[in-house]
Amino acid sequence: QKEVEQNSGPLSVPEGAIASLNCTYSDRGSQSFFWYRQYSGKSPELIMSIYSNGDKEDGRFTAQLNKASQYVSLLIRDSQPSDSATYLCAVKGLTGGGNKLTFGTGTQLKVEL
Amino acid sequence: DAMVIQNPRYQVTQFGKPVTLSCSQTLNHNVMYWYQQKSSQAPKLLFHYYDKDFNNEADTPDNFQSRRPNTSFCFLDIRSPGLGDAAMYLCATSRSGWGNQPQHFGDGTRLSIL
């Protein structure tokens, strides 16, 4: 079992729709969860972080965390073509002294006109 | 703006010829990381420094080494690059490793091997 799992996609949504990206993780001791956006050929860019169960909203982005189910998701409302990118879920646990992130392989999102 | 800066953006080297990639930061963060990312794969942590304390990943090849001469700079040395080392190399920093501190990435260096 991979430590952090994401559906590779591509996930295609029409412009203006809600995109829902999902991530599961195996380490129950995981403490912090991050979503990064990565455009093709570029480096990852932090867009959301969440540490407590429930929802956290920032503009068009909402992160949802359920530690009991070991599940974290990212919702993008009013999706725009500029949101087309790969979204990486990253989890920080207690391994490696708490310094390390474990990344999923990412979900490719395509927002279609 | 405080930043993580990687140089060069693109590096071409010959098979077996040593190469050094550099990373600098103006964030004054304690932790600096080096990742390797190949196409359609997750970033793979090679090693990280917590201040001067070097932490190597168990599966990082001996071919890869790193230096952190001061807080601001960190270097990735590839002693004898092979074709399989062609990848994007990402430098990241965080204020501290613990707790909820996120990692901030530089723009990366894309390494090609001839």
C-alpha cells in the first residue's frame, strides 16, 4: 500500500464547476496535510494546508480532513482553465523526526471551456 | 520578496561528468530539502538539512551528496551522473521541520544528461 494515494486522473471538469480531488494516507500518526499545485514543467506551489478535522476554506479552495478515515480532499469551486494543473497531496507525520513530507503522485485536473 | 532561488534553471551535463546544483533562500528557514522529481512521479526526497544537521534518505544513491555551508545556501553534487539521473531537482525550505510548517519550493533545476 502506498503511503499517500491519489487518483492520477485526468479529472476533467467544465469551467465553473466544482472540482473534487481526493487523497488517502496510511500513517495514522500523520499530523499535517498540504495541497500543492504543480503546472507542467514547474515546481510545486503551496495552495492549502489543514491540520484539524473538518473544513478549511480559502477563496475558491476548501480543504477537508477526516483523520478517522485517513482522508483529505480539496474542492475547487468555480473552476477556471487556469486551475488546470497537477495537484499533489502531501502528508507530514512523525517519521523522520517530523521533518519530512510524503507526497502522492498527484491528480491531473483539466478544466474545459 | 523572500524567496527560494535555484540555479541554474536548466543544466546539461555529460554522462559521468560531475555537476553541482545550487539553492539559496532569503527566508532564513532552518530546514532545506532536496528532491528529485521525474515525469508524472511524486517528488522524491533525497536528503535534508536541519540547520547543519544532515539527514540522508536510506535509498538515496551514494552518487548524490549535499553541502550546506551556511543558512542561506545548499548545494546538490552529483558525482558521476548517469542517464537515470535526468530529472527535475527541487529545493525546498521550511521554518522548522516540526508542526505545521509548510515547505516552500524553488523553481527547480531541470537536469539533462548527454
